[in-house]
Amino acid sequence: MNKKSVFSGLLSLFMFFSLLTSVGAQASNEVDQGIIPALSDASSVSESTLDEHLQEMGFKTTEISTLPIEMKRDISSKDGKKVAAQELDTTVTITDEKGNIVTDQVATNQLAASATPNISGYAVYSGTSNNGRERVYQVYATYRWPSSPFNFYTDNLAMAWQSNATPTGTPNGQHTVDGNTYSSPVDKEEVSGTAWLVDMKAGGSTTVQSGWGRQELRYATSSKGINTAIAVGYSHRTVPTFTTGIALSYGVISFSGSGQTDYYGRFNFTI
């Protein structure tokens, strides 16, 4: 064996052990951060198994009980842990068929007495990127109608993040009614936010309709410890034929149009 072969062999061994050390360090780092490995069979396991897994990831039972099963599968299919977040109160804007914002007490009371959605948001930390330069998060915007609304047209779901986040990957969105799941197509995909179309279905007072949108966001590792925010918005159409306008800017969602009720929320978390 010549010197060149010996050197090549030693170099290969060095690179192999360096790779093992790197992978081992990354895996150990994720374990140290409390990241729960994904369920390899998340697409087929029972809902009770998914619930147990989500609890291990840090979700509360009160949160889990409101999530559609397909969202549970989506979360469980990736490594991660739920991030502690502070959620702000939802604000509501009612716009009549002429485009005027309604502020009178009668309309407000009618809204309170009718079916209304609960909107929320979650962030799941997936660990650092392969090069170690970014912290990876799966961010979800959710809505849930405990009973179906009288009007069922096309609604809109949106989320917007601050400028320190970089969106990556393909966003996903789904709508669930009576155990049936429908895809929610992406309506807007911008550097500052993502929006989905929601095809509402006919239903009664006991028909729950819920859904979600997910976007992967990455933050520089140098951002660790900094507070950031995600805006969540949902626009419900109350009059047919009109189209809802959506403007997405960093940390802000704006709906515009006529014959709609708009819900705006926000949650903060520490990177």
C-alpha cells in the first residue's frame, strides 16, 4: 500500500467520524432543548395516540381538544416542541353591504348572539437548521366555529410575521366539517405573510367547522431570546358576490371589502 492510499484512507476515516460527531451533537442538542421526535406513523395512528404525543410536545389538553385531527397529524409528523406564547384578545370589525364599518350596539349585540369563530395561533420549535445558522419553527393559524354560521360562502384565513422571520417550504391549509377534510388553497404567499381561502359548508347549530394554515418560519440563531409576534386574521363573508381584499405587511393583516365580519388576533413568543 502506497503513502497516497494510506493518506486517503485516513482522510476518509476522519471525515466519517467528524460527520458522526456532528450528527450526534445535533441530536444531543435537540434532546437537550426538549424537542420531541416526530411520530413516524402520524398519518395512521389513532387520535388518542396523537393526543398523547401532543401533550408530550407541550400542548394543553384544552388546546388539543379544539384541534382538527389532520392538524394533529401535521404537528406530530415533525420533530418539535410547543413554544410558550402570550395570546392577545381578538378584535372584531363588522362591515355592511355598502362598505361602512358598523359600530352601533344593535349590530354588536346581534354578532354576540350569533355563531362566531374562535381564532388562535401556535408556534412549534423544530430545532436548528442543518448549518446551525437558523432556528426553525412551524407556525399555525387556526379557527373554530363551535356551531356553523348562517352564511356559508368563501372565508379567508391569514397570518403575518415580523421582518426578522424568513418563510420557507410550502404552506399548508385545511378545513374540517363533520370528520370530512377539505384543502384550503393558498390565496396569497408573500415575504411578510400567507393567506388561505376557506370554503365554508352548510351546517346547523351542532355542526363544528374548523381549520388551520401552517407556514414554516426561520429566524437567525442570533435572534435567540428576542420577542417576536405573529398576527392571525379571519374574515367571514356575510353577503355573497363580494370579494374580500387582503393586505399582508410585516406583523399586520388588513381585510377590506363589503358584507363581512373580520376577526384579528395576535400572539407573541420568545425566539
